[in-house]
Amino acid sequence: MTDGTHVIKQDMKPAGKGEILSWAMYDFANSAYTTVVTTAIFNAFFVDVIAGSQSGLKPGLGTFLLTLSISISSLAIVGTAPILGTIADAHANKKKLLAFATVLCVACTAGLYTTSTGDYVLALILLTLANLAYGTAEDLVAAFLPEIAERQNMGRVSAFGWAIGYLGGLSTLGVCILYINWAKHMGQTAVAYVPITMLITAAFYTIGALPTFLVLKERAMPDPAAVGKNPIQLGFDRLKRTIDHAKHYGDLFRFLISLLAFSCGTATVISLATVFAQQAMGFTVEDCIKMIFVVNITAAAGAFSIGFIQDKIGSVRTLSVALILWMVATTGAYFCTDRGWFWALANLIGVAMGASGSCGRALVGLFSPPGRSGEFFGLWGLAVKLATAIGPLTFGLVTYFTNNNYRLAILSSSVFFLIGLFILLTVNEERGKKAAHEAISNSEELMS
């Protein structure tokens, strides 16, 4: 049985600015997908058009089916992320797995071009597969962070990637806006121009990801103890041992529980913001796209600046402030009826989103024992994707059983942020970093 503590290649130079940029470019690439498909355009298009009133479905069922698709894909990742992370560590093949997941996500995104009114079954299949591939790739690229960043600047590097990601989302959405404006000028409707935005997104994802595969190096060495062993069995064995050793990394696992709680809220808002804006605030497709465009600017600024803050005052304190902002924004959305105030709340969410995303990824890197990044980022992926399965589906169930009360549904997400904050306050950042630093010297004890 492999112990999961393989080492980094000694003959490789530390990552330079170019290689760090190539890693961050994957955030640029996959943000095209999250911004256009799961946030700004396609999710709302699915509810309003593909599974809307002309599809023959019962009113409100489209929102439930969308959240069910998100839940299914997320649960699939929950079952595979720790295993794939462990396999990536054991065989040092994160880039190969990342390439496969990238191709699948791009292909399914392009496939959404073929969907229109009433094609909800095909759209759900493609969306579920795309979400599965996206989530898998997100976990794999995050596992490179401890290899390219020193522990003292991991927060800044993580924030840099997060900020570049928002720029990628902005760039893709900006091109989509230009195309939509042209299409509308030509007399086209959403049924005609939204599918084209899926092809634009697939192209941005492909081009943006190329630097990652061309420049980023795989620094980890394969684990010789894994040779000849069943990778699935190996993954389950290592996952079991990781959980068994939870007491040795108590702050990491407490943080993962906190992450699970508050990510239920973040996943809900990110996935269903435009659905809420359309159904509760009366926003049009164009209004939603403009809102998400502006929010991405706010989030990029928040993610970029927060890296310097968290390296000075600590990631836990910074994240605590971000969760309070999330609670204020989602509670405010419940009461808000004025579009101007809703725009202000949306930008507050942007700041909170950039901060919580960057801090969360950095904390996992800081608390992960050296050489086991894939394994512990697999647990990070498990927590986030389990939250993505719970949060949006909770939103869908609330709307379905309350006759489409979208305000009550968005308010329910505040509870997740409150629970996450309470658990986060029990995390000791310095103790967590010390436990990770001492992991190698204690490896023999952990294996006994």
C-alpha cells in the first residue's frame, strides 16, 4: 500500500513567473465555462426556454431539473475526486487526467449548441457531463498549487489564479455580449443566439487552457509502491487511511467541514443568480448578462487584493469576513425589491466570492502535508462538490414546494454561510500549518 508521501523531483527548478502564469491560465480557461454556461447565460436559458412554458413541462419543474442535474454531477465527483486525486499522486499523472477532463468539458459545452426549446433531456445530459468534467479538472489543476508556490506566498499565488480566472470569464462574456448585441440588431432571438455563445465558450476554454499543457510541469514523482496495484482499490485504501488519520490534521478537516457548509451557499448563488434575477427581480437575459459581467470585475478585484490581505492577517480571518459579506448579501436579496439595491448586493457578492474562493484554496494548500497535495485537494473537491449537490438542490426543492418562492429559496442559503462561519472559528491556522510541516517526519508513525 502506498503511503501517499511521494516526493517532488529534485532536479527541477522552482516555478518561475511564466510557469505560474501558465497554471493560472487554466483558471482563465475554465472560468469561461462557469461564467457563461453555469452562471450568466445557459442556466437561465434552460429554465426560461429549453424547459420553459413552451416545453410542455409543469411550471417550476425546469428549475428543479436544473438543480437535480447539478446535484447528480456533483455527487459523481464526490465519488471520484478523492480516488482520482490519489491516483494522480501515486502515478504523477495529473496533467494527463486534466487533459481528458478538459476535452470532455469542451466537447459537451460545444454540444449544448444543438439544444433548443423542449430539448431538456439532451441539455441535461450534456450539462451533467460538462459539470462533471469541469469539477474534476478544477480539482486536478488546484493540486499543482503546492508544487509551484512556496508556503509563504501560496495565498498570493492562489489569489492570482483566481483573479486571472475572473478575467477569463469577463473576456468570454464580453465577446458573447458583443455577439448578442449584433444578433439582436439582426433581429435574432435568444433561441438563435444563445447556442452560438456555447461555441464561443468552448473556443475560449480550449485556447485558454493551452498554456497550461504546454508550459506547466509535473513536479511530483510517481510512487513506486503503487506499481502493479489496482488503481481503484489503491484509491479507496488511501482515502480510508486519510480519513483514519484525520486526528493528525484536525484543523484541515475542521476547515473541510466548514467548507462543505458555506460552499452549499456559494454554489447555490453562483449557479442560480441569474435564475433568481429573472424570476424574482424581473431581469431580462440582457440584464443578467450585464450584471454578471460587472460582478466578475468586482470579484476579480476582490480576489486579486485579498491575496495580500490574507498573507498578512491570515486566511481564516479573511475568510470569516467574506462569509459575513455573503450573509449580508443573500439576506438583503430576500428583502430587496429595488433594482439599484440589487445591483449593489450583487457586487457585494462579487467581493465575497473572490475572497472566499481564493482563501479556501489557499488554506487547503497550507494545511496539506507535502507530497500529498492531490490526495487532500481531492478531499477539498469532495467537500465542494458535495456542497454543490446539496445547496442548489435545496434551492430547487424550496421553489418547487413553495409555488416558486425564489426569495425564500435564496434566503435559505444564508443558513449555510452561518453554519460555515461558526465551524471556521474553531480552526487554528498556525496549528494547521505546523501539522502539515511536521507530516514528513511523522510519516512512519502515521503508517503504523
